[in-house]
Amino acid sequence: MASTKSRKPRIALIGSDTLRGREIASVLAAKRFPAASFELFDPDVEEEYSKLSQFGDEAKVVHGLSPAVLEGLDLVFLAADAATDLRYGGLAAAKGYQAVDLAGTFNADDKVPLVVAGVNDAGLAKARPALVANPHPAAIMLVHILATLRAGFGVHRAVAVVLEPASAYAEEGIQELAEQSTALLGGGSAGHHLFPASLAFNLLARSGRSERKGAVPLETRLAAEVGRVLGPEGLPLSVSVVLAPVFHTYSIMTHVALGRSATAADLKACFKASDIFKLPAPGDEACVSPTAVAGKDQIHLGEIKKDPALERGFWIWAIADNLTVGSALNAYGIARALVGVA
């Protein structure tokens, strides 16, 4: 692959119709990512000019997908189905492009760097990996929270209860929650297909068969991803996931045991020093909610309170949009690091 240091990279997106695909395209357009060209590809396009999309104010043709059409590109975002992302991510090295996986297809592969922008992205431009994985949205949130606290105070251990939105199940999850809500409000009964029971006006334990140690696969995955990003000096983390009747945003209640004594004001000052976090005005902590945070570009922190039962223990309420902070903005940061954009 030719160096991108002396020219703008040629970039592409596979999966322009998915939630993640639409969001990364929106972010690239809004932030004016320095690209020589930007092309859209979808695996379901069979005839050229049969499908159109939008990139900023520009109408774009969505092209059919084959290995040959990606030759000559520098950077490819993978946001399609698992089979498509697996194939074209696996071709990155052979075809000479770098790929950023937004869909979690390669997150369990130890040979693929798992990156949270601003935490462990240093050196990507020099290392030039063929493939980089975007962590799970909740893992991105937890990494930022724990990395910030670790740098400021040290962290001995952490426990996180993660409230997962319907959009974690893509468009189908949003539609099922909407249909269930409409049915119940109309006095009918709510069916379910994706969720283990009706999610509308309800809370459900995260579905999935428990593994040998008791956690379900997503809980194990989140703890593992946070550990990989934080590195070998990481910390013990326990995670439990609950399905919540919201369309967007992950909400996380995190309990931490710090390495040294601190006050809630100390923690707030530490978080305020990072642009990734947004703290409410005094007295507005209760207003930090999924509906208020959906679509926003930062991790919003609500109440930060001392645990009276545990010395150096704190509870932290955090919410972030899973498509912005939890996916597209992190992928955008990875892309900037890959091409060496300051």
C-alpha cells in the first residue's frame, strides 16, 4: 500500500445501510475527514446505479462488492454483516488496504489490535496494522472511565451493571421494542422474537447460556475487551448486563474501589479534565438519562457518590450513545491514528 503520509487516503465503507454504517458516514462528513475519495459498497447491490445514498450534501452511488473493487484503497470501514466483514477484513493485508471493524467481528482475535481512541491508539500509524477492531460500545465507555480513574487515583477493582438498549439488536431490535410498546399502550399483548420476553416497559436479564464461571457470553466479552485495552496492568472487573426498554444509549452504573483516598469532587475534577466526558451542572445529576443523551458525542456522567460502606469506594452513573461515542466516533479516532492525522 502506498504511503498516506504525503497524500489524502482513499477510503470506503462496506455496509452503508446499517446503523453503524450510517453513523460513521455521518461522522466522516461532519468532521471533514481528509480523504481523497469516499466510496460506498454493499454486498446486496447487484446492478450498478441501482442504489443511492448520501454523504454530507453529496449523492453517492452504492457499488456492488467484490475483492477487486477494493484494490487501490487505503482505508476501509467494515459495518456490514458478520460474514461480509469477516471476508473483507481477512483480505485487507493481501489487497493492501487497512480496515477498521465496527461490528465486533474480530474483537475476540488476539492478533487484531483492539483500540479505544485516546487510550491505546499511540503508534498505530507506525505499526500500520492491516486490521483494527472497534471495541463493544459498553467496553469503550468502561475503558474511558477506568483509564481516567486509574491515571488519577489508581483502581483496585470495579463492578459494572450495564443497561443495554434495543438498538444493540440493530434495526430489528428498535422495531420490536416499538411494536411491543404500541401494542401494550393500545391494550393488546406484546409478542417477542429477538428478546427472550417482551422488553417494552420491562427489564430483562441479558439472554444467553451461562458459561462455566456463571457469566453470559456478552459479560465475559466486555470484561475481556476492557482488559485487553487497559493492558497487563489492568484491574479486576465484574460485569452484569440487563436489557432495558430504551432505543439508544448504554447506561452503566459502575462501582470502583480506588487506590487512594479521594472525594466525589476529586473524581469530578479528574473527569472534567477529559473532553470525552460531560458532567451536569450542580443539581442536574438526575437529568442525565437515555433520552437526554441519545445522539450526543460525549460520555455523560450523572451522580458520582461516595460508598459509605467501603472506604475509597464510589458509585458512578454514566450514559453514552452506542452509535456515536460507542462506535462511530471511536472508529473515526482510530482512522485518524492510522493515517497519522493529528
